[in-house]
Amino acid sequence: MSLQSVAIDVLAQADPEVLDPKQGQNEAAASGAGLAYGLAAIGPALGIGYIVGQAIQAMARQPESASQVQTTMFLGIAFTEALALIGFVIAILLKFV
């Protein structure tokens, strides 16, 4: 097989009647799932940044309560990260259901 025949095969366009009609639906589902997870990840990212920033500010103001603030911060991060996981599950459901 020559390079020219490979290039012709790669560059040749398929007839629209030959294409699978579900291909467009699959592409739309993949795009929707990606967009859904991207949007779902923005909120938890902002939330975690805010939680950590406020925790650092609280520890700077009262260093004696740093351990309690740190524990509360990690709980807040865990709950906020759960929102991102819920968004990921919804994106998977959009893709496959």
C-alpha cells in the first residue's frame, strides 16, 4: 500500500447516507457530558479556594485555635469535593443514559 493510497483513504469523505445516524447523537452526548462536568467543577473549585482562604485567615488571627480550624477546613473541603463528584456522576449519566 503506497503513501498516496493511504492519503486518499484518509482524506476521502464518506457519503452522508452511509454515516451512522446515531453518530451525531453520540457526539452531542459526549459534548454535553463534558460541558456538564466542566460547569459542575467550577463551583467546588471556587468553594474550596474560599474555604482554604478563610481558614488561613482564621489561623493567622488566632493561632491557638489552628487545629480546630484545620479540622473544620478539611471537613468543608470534603463536603465541597462531594459536589464535584455528584457533578461527575451526572455527567456520566448524561453520556450513557
